[in-house]
Amino acid sequence: MGYYDDLETRDEGQRAEALAQALPLALSRAKLAPAMARLLRDVEPEVVTDRAALARLPVIRKAELSEAQRKQPPFGGYTTRPAAQFDHIFQSPARSMNPVGATATGGGLAASCMPRAWGRETSSRTASAIT
């Protein structure tokens, strides 16, 4: 059975290097959303460059997210775009709203639908149905 893409088979050094580059950018972008800016107010994105630093970031609990979304629908201040600018909005069974962006893989959703037991063909059909 194959892998979803070459990212899954990188060696540890390649993964660490990619993470060191991606994390600061992702955190800087996240801080543009009002709720994330509050949550990450004490975080300096440029120093979050490895898994240990990532593990020290604050966690958003599902109940907190749902409450924020109830008070400020639909996303509780956790996005930088209005709902109309997302391709899809998935409502989870826990009643939280999860936006899906405008990408061929549904914002990375296809890769997450690729557990080893499914195989490429099944996960591709699932991701196509979701995105």
C-alpha cells in the first residue's frame, strides 16, 4: 500500500526543517483572527520552531470553541474571513462549525482521511465527497 504523498515518507531531519519554517508563519497568520490573537497574545511566532515549542502553545477546548461560536456565530472570531468566503462549512456532531478553504484537498482534509486501512482509492473518494 502506498502513501498519500511524499511528505509522509520524509526523514526526521526534513520534517523538523519543514516544521521550523512553517510554524512561525502559521502562528503569525493565526494571530490575525481576533480570538486567536487573544489566545496567542503571549506567543512570539518566530520562537515556535519545533515540536517542543508547539506543545507549549495554549489549547482551545471544544467546549470553549462551541461557546465562542454560540456568542459570535458562525466561527467565534477564530477565522479572518466571513463564512461566505469558505468553500464549505462542516458542522461537527458537537455542533461546532469548521470552515474548509478553497484548495483541491479541502485544506489538507484529504490527507487526514488516509488511514492505512483505507488505502488511496477509498480516501480519494471520501475526500472528493467532503470537499
